[in-house]
Amino acid sequence: MYAYKYKDSVEDYRYQTGYDNRVLRPVNKPVYTKHVIHKKTKKRRSLISSLVLLSVIAFFALVVMPFSFNCVRNLFWLDKTAPFTNKGVDSPVVKNSEYKSGANLQDILYPTLGYLNNDLFLNQRLLAPTLFSKKYAADMYLSDRMTDLENQLKGLNKAYPSIKPAIFVWSFETGKYAAINEDKVYPAASIIKIPVLVQLFKSIEANQISIYDEMYLTHYYRSSGSGNMQFAQERKYTLDELARVMIQDSDNTATNMLMSKVGGMDDVNTGIRTWGLKNTHIKTWLPDLTGTNTTTAYDMAKILYNLENPSFLNVNSREDIIKYMSKVKNNRLIQAGLPQGVPFIHKTGDIGSMLGDAGIVYMPSGQHYIVVILALRPHNDAAGCNFIRAASSLIYSNMLNVK
């Protein structure tokens, strides 16, 4: 819209006619007043913004940057030892050097280590997965397939038609193997306690826990099924005690306590994935009577193979694991098919519909082999136990002649 005004506001113009008129004339140059106001306001705001921005830049340039530079210079040039102390200004290294701030370089680079850490080295907290390389499980070297043994096992299975087996046999010395349904997923039953035991010792090796740490048995941990700890008195148990009864007595209460100690099912499953066990998974706290915890014969053979892998477990861990697994009380499955006195480390599993055994046989010749037998069966059918015994005896006879 245009702005109009009376010339000289209220000036009267008289004409010779004698009539009074007030003449309305347009301003010579129409002005859009709203545009003029907005333009002035914009200039004023722009000036204020510029002043604020210049003030912020000046503050950073004159205060923040010099302070930051001095801190970094002190950390990296004045004294390279002091920043790594966890004792701050009380550290003798700090007191006896030019480095007086007592700052901790680790706190600056890794600010979450104060509450998120799983390792301790030289009195310094660490997050092991970030700072250390992991030890991965190796794959077995497979050479010749023992088809004669496989055919004999299949022939044996015909005598037990109600049994659906999964079998894997592998020789440490030759790499020869026999496999039947080795990648088929089966309920793991208590054989799942082998990965739990391995994860326990992986945590010990990472200095997250100690084998002498203690856990208090409460009603929260009591689990039905195998094992007598469900009836035991409430007291403290060392992790060594819990690991022993978990493997030798197949105690479910001890298993759940140990899984809780290492971080729960998720932590064990993370380890299982890291080791490359593709078909092994824990979904349920024990007892797992419905068979939701799963594995395969090949996966169990792989974890057994890596018990002797020095790149996977250190010598102390291997010795303790072998100590536990050499004294399993259930000797009615694979061990029952071996000659008396033949050393055998293993773990059994039984949930009624699935019966299994997995371990390492040490022959008198000095050779040794892995054997895993999982058997689906009618609930509690004795044929499952008989098949595993007969299969174990057949496998041992064949392995004596492997060269």
C-alpha cells in the first residue's frame, strides 16, 4: 500500500472562488514502509550477531586454545611417564618431574575406563577387547575321510532304528575323520557346560575374575535337575569348586552360578560366536529340559580340539579343564565302550529325548582322537545308551589302525 498525506498536513488552500478546500495530493515518491522497517531491523540484528560471534572466537583464541595447548604440551612433552600413573598428583613420578598437573592420559583418551573396564595391568584399568588381540579358536585340519568307519557306524545304526545319531570322530595325529550328521543341530543338554567352562577360563585369563573368587549360594541360583547343590546349604563356594561340580557332577545350580559370574548367557554366547561355533547357542538357564540350548557334533569337536591349542588357552587353563573333565562321574556312555584304563576327558548330556557324550580318547600308542556322539531317542529309551557304547567300541577299534 502507498502512504498518502495532506500537503503541509493541514494547510488550507483558498481559491478566488471563495470556497475552502483541503486538497489531497499523493506524495511524489511512494514508499513501502514495511520494507524499510524490516531492512533496518535486519541490519541491527546482523550487527549484534557479528559482535557475539567475534566475542566467542576471541574467547577461544585467547583463553581456551592456550589452555588446551599447555595441557597437551605438558602431557606429551614435559613428562611422558607421569600421564600414565593412576595416583594423580600424589605419584612420586609427578612430584619429582616438571609434570605438575597430575592428569591421567588414559582418563583423557578413554574417559569411560573408570566405570567400564575388564582388565588390570600394572595398576592400570583396561578394556581388554579394545586394547588386546583376542585368541580365536582354530579349525581342525581334515585330511582323509574314514568311509569304512562311517559305513560300519551306519550299519550299527540299523540295529537301533529308533536312534537318530550325529557323530564326529577326528584324529589329532593324522587329521583323518568320520562324520555322520555332524552339522545337524541337536539339543545340547549338559554338553553345553563345556563352552561355559571355557568361557570361565577365558575370563580368568583376561584377569576379570580369579579361580579363587567366591560366590554365595542363595535360593536365586538353585536349579532342579542334575546335581546336589540345589539342596546344599547357603554358603560361599569358590569358582574352582563350582567348576568341578559343574563338570564332574553335571550340577545345574553350579552352572547357572558360573554363567552369572562371567556375565550371563549373553557373555557366553559372545564367546561362542568369537570361537567360530556357528550352531551352538544358549537360550535357557539350566535345566533345559525342552532342548532349546543347541549345538552340533562338529561344534563340540572344534571346542575340544582347541583345548590343546596354546593360542586359544594358556597352559594353566588347559590343565585345570583337563583335571575337571578327566573325573566325570557318568562313565556309562563312550567310556563304557573303551578298554578299561584308557584315559578319557569328556562331558555327558541327557535330557531324556537326547543323550550325548563328547570328549578326547588317549590311546596307549600315544595317539589321541576326538569323539562326539549325540543321539536323539524315544524319551529315556535304553537303546540310546546301548548305541553310544557300541559305537564307541567300534570307533576305538578302527582308530587303533589309523596311520
